[in-house]
Amino acid sequence: MEFRLLGPVEVVEDGKVLPQGRRQERLLLALLALSANQLVPAERLVTLLWDDEQPPQPLRTLQVYASRVRKALPRGASLVARDQGYQLEIDPESVDVHRFQHAVRRAEQEPDPAARAACLREALALWRGPALVDVASEEIRQRLCAGLEEERLQTLESRIEADLLVDWNEQLVAELTGLIAEHPLRERLIASLALALYRAGRAAHALDAIRAAKERAAKDLGLDLGRRLQELELAILQGDAQLLEPADPRSGRPRPRQLPAPVSGFVGRVEVADDLAALLTDRPSGSGAPVVVVSAIAGMGGIGKTALAVEVAHRIAGRFPDGQLFLDLRGFGAAPPMAAAEALGILLRSLGLADGDVPGDPAEAATLYRSLVADRRILIVLDNAQDAVVVEQLLPGAGSSAVIVTSRTQFNQLDTARSLLLDALTDEEALTLLRQLAGGARVDREPEAAGAILRACGNLPLAVRVAGARLAARPSWPISHLADRIADHRRRLDQLGLRRNGVRAVFASSLEQLQASDDPEDRQAAWTFARLGIPDSPRIRVVEAGRLLELPEFDAELLLERLVDAQLLGTTSPGVYRLHDLLWAFANEQAEALFDSDDRELALRRLLSLYASVAWRSVAVRNARAVRLDWAVEHWKDETDLTEPTGERTFGWLDEAKPQMLAVAFQGTHVSAATRASALSLAIGLGTYNFSRECWADLISLNRVAERIALEIGDSFAAGLLLQDLSVGLGGVGDADGALGAFESALEHLRRAQVPRAELLALTNFTASLFATGRYEESVVYGKQALDLVEDVAEDALIGGVNLALGRSYESMGALEAARHHFEEALRAAHRTGEQWRLAFILGELGVLDHRAGRLQEAISKLRRCVDIYEGLSQRDDMAASEGELGEALLDNGEPAEAVRYLRNGLNAAVRIGDGERAAVLRERLEQAEAAL
């Protein structure tokens, strides 16, 4: 079985070419074979298959192509569709691209020139034409195959140089002349031709070849020749006899091959690896003195920086014929970081210098190092770097070399470096890695447990590898067993840190760099990291960090940014930060080790106070006489000095704070009485926000816990408020029985607390909740109970609320006159309170009733006022819904021209909110209006 991509795409089985369908199906096969045994995302395949215009349903079309490719595969090959991508499972050696690259690597290790030339010929023989020539457009071929074509040319150059060492000079002149005509600026070919001519006794022709190349370089590129050709020209002019003796330059110039073995089962990072390889290798040939390319890969410990660097380095090693250097700078670990002098000594010895020839002065060593690599094409991997100053001394000054730097710190100081920040694996990539390590069938049998493990690992490659290795070493374990063991974040690092280089050890080495720093800001940043482990949330904003650290927000932000630089913290948007889940577990360990329980609780109370301050502001914004504010007067005091947010901005602030706010609220319900009291006040204060955002699930879960706290301290008022909010929340999720039970309990507690306003509000809210769930008759029963309390309370807002709730229930029951009576009572109350939104809503309800009763002029008048008020309040959706009602009234009143605009606005709103039934009615009415014009 062979997959041939180096030329026309073919699949061969038992010596016969198998039919493979249409061009795009063969291109799909080629794309998958290029990434054999790796998951290729469907989105990437779509982009490459249709580089001009995609079909209407590209993913569906891709599925069809994949099905056809699967059917045409030879025995022993399989195409797997999973995780929003495709993976061709085959022996990599069955793909000619992989065989070519392996043959080149074998040749590089071959000491005998004749054997090396033979091995390179074998590799070149696999090429039957330009790669993917019959399936890919020129643009796609450039994206996918430019690197392969460059490898082919470099392999050809290496083969010719090996032939020259065997002294096949005359035979090579004709071949080289033809090649230079095709590639006039490739200096290795020009040098080989000049050397072949010189050895054939044609020194003048050799000089002519070099001078012609010099003229072409100056004319086409405006550049001079490279150092290698200049030295060769001088040697020919001087009649250097050494040029006549074939000698392997490797004997005098070591070609180091120091790359460690690639990580077994390297997964994902497809586009990142492609971009990195292209960055390091895509440069014009013969361009005089190319600029050294430096790529700096940054990311938190365990993210896979070294694995990516080594994977890409092996992939492009053939493009650097003078060798590959690999140096661990020990930036993060138990051993002290490597100094520049030590690093330069190692590099110089790797380049062939004896110990006695290595300068003791670091500046001299750096100068010598740059001189030695200036005319070579070497790939240098500087792993685990910490200090940008050290890295700068290890960068070549000029030439065709390339450098990959990996670090947990972003080196913004390296002006010439292209930075690459690695993130965690995608869900699909992490699952692929776990399947490779623990066994695909085993993982597929327990998909939920596997997903739980990956979520606990936060898709961090190191953590997934540790988890996968544990499962592989324990084949009798169900995957769910390990999932259960790492579910608790307090035990998670124990389960993922059983090796010396486990997750905890990697994180600790990063933190220790800050703790041991001479810079006091670094040490304070390490302390800050531990403080971030106090709240039960990996997410934090600057305003919250200021409370947690007891620092001004500006100073807190500087410390957070220092942690970002150290890759111990991520930032998702300006002012918002997030710890990776495993880093948060590590920070939690640090917090418990460094701070006593009283200190941690005090920090929690400061956060709870911050959240409660904004929550209570949101209550006052919507209703300055809200019943819950009566409780706050007695039980809560704003101890913050917040100037913002105010007004409606409080709701946006709470939206942004919601994930960590809820986590801290729940955390506060499980500690001391003082902290539980703070959590209780937050839960009550969030009622208005939860109603406005319909956060029913959050309300239900938090209020159930907070209610128990209220009962523990004997606060019937608080318990009643929480239970009546809970009743609304349960009604919102359709749990009518639960809502009724919560309401009855709320009513009992509020009556015990003797707070008539609260009792009336509870009855009103429950009336509205029963209405919302379609239980109109029950709604009326409780609404009447609320009316009995109205005279005692004599508060217009509450009077209006009761009558509005009753009016809506009566309307739904068909008792239109009763509905009108209560709506008019609610309208009078709204006029007295000046609540514009409620005024608009009631006018809309009365307008609909007038329309149904045939009082069209009154309906139109009320609905116009309703629309005007909504427009003034910028309530676009409510306004558009009322415009639909107004349009219908205008149409029935014989005014189709004006009706069209309102009906169209109402229809658009119904479509936008997904109300199909209302949209159908308005669409029909709009057609009637347009027909009447």
C-alpha cells in the first residue's frame, strides 16, 4: 500500500493504481495523508478544499467527500470521523512524503559520501513531479508544498555535494548548468558548479560562473553574494590546491545533531506547527545575507512548548544542513539557570572548538560564536529560557540560521523575535491525546468519564499525559475511577503529580523563580498568586483583585500583569484575568499554606462586601422603595468606597462579575457565622438582578443555601424574602408545585416577621408567577388576598403591582371588564408613581382591550402613547411589540398606509424573539394592509 503525493496523487495497492474519484476527493485524501494519524479539523479541510468559493453547505459536502474517500481506501487504511475533524489511520511509511523525509534524515547520518549520495538519490527518486500537481491550485500548493519543494532542492544540493566528494566532476557540470538555469540564485548549486569546473581544469569557467551569479544577485536583488561564494572565488583566484582534493567538509566542521527525540504521539497544534515551520524556513534563496529568524514560544508550564519546538525542529531539520543545536537553559527547575558564559561554552564545543580554545570572557565567546555560525545554516533550539539578556547573547548576528526559544516568560525585549503564545489543547486534541495514551476503545467505552478527566486537566498537555500514563499503567482501572479521584480540586494535583516532573512540580518551579527573585515586585507577585487561590473561582477582575490584595486597583493590576508575564495567569480581556484550572488548584494550595483561616475569611468578606454593594445599588436603581431595602436598612451597611458603578451600569457590572461572584457567594455560605451573614446579604441583594436577567437557576441554587442561613440565625424577614424570590425562580423554570410550596413558606415567615409590605409584595409576585405558568384562577385567588392588604400598606407602587397582576389574569380568563377595572386602577397608581415603563405596559394592555372591544380610536390613542413612552425609554423590543398591536388597530380602522410601518416593525420583533405564532399573525395582517394600499 502506497500513498503517492510527490507528483500526481495516487494510491497503489499490490502494484496497481486504485481509482480515487474526483479532484477534490483526491485533494482531501492528500491533505489527510500529509497529516497521517493526526486529527485534521474539518474547518481547516474546508479552507484548503475550497480556496475560492465554498459550496452552500461545506461541512455537509466534506462529509460526502470523506465517505467516498473512505470507500476507495486500500486494505489496512481507515478514515475516522470524530471531534469535528477527520484522521487517516495508516502506516506513515506508506506515504511517499514521509519516506522521502526519513531517507533524507538517514542520509545526513551516513558518514560515507558515496553511500550518502545513494541514499539521497533514493529519496529524490520518490518525486514524480511537483507535489499534489493534479489536485491543488497553485495557491494551495504554495501553502502546503512550498516547504516540501525547498526540501527537494536542498536534498538535490546535498546529493550533488556528496557526488563531488566522490569526484564525479565532469558528470556533474551538465546537470548543474541545467539546474542553475532553473534556479539562478541558489548559492549551493553555484558553488558546486564552480568547484566541479575548477576540478575539471576549467578555472576560468569556474570564475565566470561565480561572476555571473554575482551580477544576477546585484541586478535581481540588489545584494552581494554570500560569504561562502566569496571565499570560494578568492580560493580559485589564488589557485588553492586544497580545492582539488575532494574532502567532506564535515570532517573539519562538525554538523551537530542534538535534537532530542520527538514526543511520542504528538497531538494537535497543526496550524501553529505549520506557521512556525513556515516562519523558520520560508526565505528567498540567494538573497545575500539573510536575516536570522527567531521564534519565541511562550506559555505556562506543561503547555507543550518544548514538545512543539522539538516536533517542528525535526520536521525542518533537513533545511539546516549544517546541523541542529539544542540547549536546555534550565530557566525553570531545581538547578540554577544557565549563565551566558556556560551556554556559550557548550555551543562553541558543539561547533568543534576544543575546551582550550573557548574564550573565558563571555563577550569574546559571544563574538567567536557569531563568527562560527555566520556562514552556516544551523537550527538552534534554546529551551526553557528565563533571561532575555542571556538569550540575546546566544543569537547569531547574521546568516541563514534560525532560532527557536521556549520560555514560560514572554520575551518582549527580543525585538527581532516573532512571539507565539501557546494555549491549552482544544477538546478534540486533548481527547485524541488521551485515546493515544490510554487506548481508544477504552476511552470510547466511557466518554463521560474521559470528558471529566480532560475538564479536570483543563486540556493541559502535561496533565493529560500524566492522566493517560496512569490509566495505561493500570489497565484494570475503569476510567471513571481516575475521574472520581481528580474530581476534587483539593486532591487533583496529588493525582497528577506523582512524578518528579508532574504538574505540581512544574508549577512550583515557575512560582519559585518569582519567590527567589531579587526584585521585590516579583516577590510580591508570588504573594499575589497565593492570594488568588483564596476565592473559589479562577477568574478575577482588577476591581476584585484590589479588594483581595488590599491595594489600589492600579497597583493590583501591575501585579496581575507580572503574573501574566510569568505565565502564571492569563488575561481574557482588558482588566479581566483567569487562572488555568490546575494553576488555580495550585494557587489554592499556596493560599492554605501561607494564610491562616481568619485571613482567608477576611479576604472573602471583602469580596462579598464588594459584590453586595453593587447588588444593593441595583435594587435601588430599579425601585428606591423596594421591600428588600427595608431589610437592608437593619442588617447591611455599605463599607466600600466604590464610586462606580452607578445607575443602570450596576447591572452590566454584575453581568461581568457573575461567575466569580456566585462562586464566592457559595463559598461564603460554608464558613464562619460572620462570613455566612455577608453571603446572606448578597443573596438577598441579588434578587432584583436575578429577576431582571431571569437567572432562575442561579437564584434557585443560591437562595436555597442562603435560606438555611437565615433560619439558623432566626431571621424570618430574610427567610421570607429569599423564599418569595425562590418562588418566582421556580415558577420561571416551570416548577409550579415547587413555586407554590416556596411561596407558602415565604408567606408564613413574612407574617411571622410582621412586615405587611413584604407580605403584600410576596402575594403580588406569586400572583404574577401563577399567571406566567397559566394558572389564572389560582392567580386571582392570591391576587385578591393581596388586595386585602392594600389599604393597610397604602403604597402606590404595590397597589399598582397587585392590580396589574390581577388584570393580566382576568384578561387571560376572558373576564375583560374585570381586567379593565384592575388595569385602570394600576394605571392611576402608575401615574402617581411616575413609573414610565409600567405606565407604558398598562397602556398597551388597555389598548389591546379597547381593540378587542371595537373601541378603535381609544385603542389607537393608548397604543400611540405606549409606543412613545417605550421609545423614550429606548425599550426597542417592547416598543416594536406594541407597534404590532398599533398596526393591527390602524388597519382595522381603515388606515392601511400607516399600519404597514407598524406591522412591519412588530413582525421583525416577533421573528427576532422567536415568537412564531405572533409572527404568523402579523405577517398575514401585513399582507392585508399592503393589499389595501
